[in-house]
Amino acid sequence: MRGYARGEDRQSLVHNLVLFARKNKYPYAQAAHWSDLKAIAELSCLNFGTSGFSLAKFQSLYRVNPNILWIVKDKNGVIQGCFDIQPIKAAFAQELKSGSKRESDLTPSDLFSEKELKEGLGGCIYLAGLIVRSASERVRGPDRTFCRLVLAGMERVQNIAAATPGLSDVLALAYQTNGGEPGPATPYLIRFGFREVGKSKEGYSAHVLSSDMSYGGLEDVFSAIAAARQRHERKSRAKRRMAGGIAISALLLLAVTILMKKNDLAREFMKEIVISVMAAVIFLILEPLLKLRSLVKGD
């Protein structure tokens, strides 16, 4: 995990994520498409070197579950960061923590598909990597890409845990530099409440964030994400209702135009109908917008 201000303590880290969730556009990141995998693999190798997953590896895992990779793109469509978050089976999670396997030993058979998540099996949510393209740059304050990826990852954890309660603990490896020093992810794992539970075969310390402790007290962040999602859904519904109202109005105007050309009686009758229907359509359009405005003010 990279891209956040150094020296950020846990309280201010959580506080800044809450503020970011409230003030920035939802959804914070998008699920990667097949066409994004090449760029993701290149970004992974750029940051992790030979330990980064290859394109073939990403493709094999993606075939099992296309929701393991979340990305943030800039206005030009260039990937600025990605989050690799995988629901893995209990056997591989245990072997990783016990030191009998390394991350590169992960195979598609160790991964849950979205369908399997609904079957209530046990395992872990594995944070395989969070990469920010601007990681090498000096950043003052919260990095927007980092915040978007972390919030998207938290929401993904919530969704998986809700679908499969036996798959709720979060597992992550703290990578080391070539000299054996703790990598940049280690302090963030500690700040988010992860505890060390073992070492992988390559010697990376394995950390777990337990759902039993409410994920280390991150309820405020989860609540902010839920509120942002609800606002987004209300806005989407309002837009759909507006589009529907405009479509109905257009059809009515077309029908009125045709009928008014035929006779005077139809013309007067349709005038009354149009006035009534237009009033109803205007009400349908304005009602959700007024409700949304009052809710936003309340927030």
C-alpha cells in the first residue's frame, strides 16, 4: 500500500478516508475488464519486479473471478492504480500463513468464483496488492487514487463478508525490500489494525484483520461508504425517472400532434388530457429531486 502521507496516524487516516468518502464521487473505483489486464500486469511488474504476477497469471485468475481487480483511471483512460483483492480458500490461506507456500504458488483452483461465494464456504479475503502509479512521487496529504482504491477495497470486503460470513477475515503479506527491510505496506497494515500471524515461504510476514473485532473499528469508514452508495443510488433513480418522464412527454406530444390534425373535438379533449398528464409527469420528475436535496442538506 503506497501513496499516503508519511507519518499519518491511524485516527487521522480513518478521518481522512471518511471525509474523502463523503465528498468524492461514488463509485470510487471500477472493476477491471479483460482489456485492462495487460496494463495491470505491467504496472505490477513495475512495482514488484519479478515477484509481480504476469499477464498469463492475471488472466487465469480473472477467468475464475473477474471481480478480483479494481482500478482507477484518469480522464485519458490511463490506469493510475489498481487493487488486487482475492477471496481465497482456507487451505491456501493456511499454507501461506504457515510458510509452506509463497504468493506465487496461488492457482485458479485456490480462488473462489462469485457463485462459490454464495455457498458459505470458509477462507480469507486476500489483499494481494495495492499499487498507485504515483507511488514514487512526493505526496502532500491524502493521495486521491490511494483513497479511492482503499475505499473500493473496503466495500468489496463488506460485500464478500455479507455473502459468505465464513469468508470474512482479511489476509495480507507485508512485502520486504531486497535488503530485508519492511516494505511500504507494513505501516499501513499496522495502522488499519492487522496483526501478524506468521510468515510466507518467501519470508514475508502474514497479517490478518479479523471481522470479530469489527475490522479494527473501521465502522465510520464503512458507514460513510454506505451513505455514499445510497446517495448514488438515489441520484441514479432520480435520473431514470426524469428520463422516463421526458420519454412519456415526448410520446404524448407526438400523439397530440397527430390527433389535433384530425378534428376539433379531439383537439379540445386532448388538451385536457395533456394538461393533466404533464402535471403528473412534472411531479414525478421534481419529487425525487426535492427529496434528494433535502437529504443532502440533512447529511
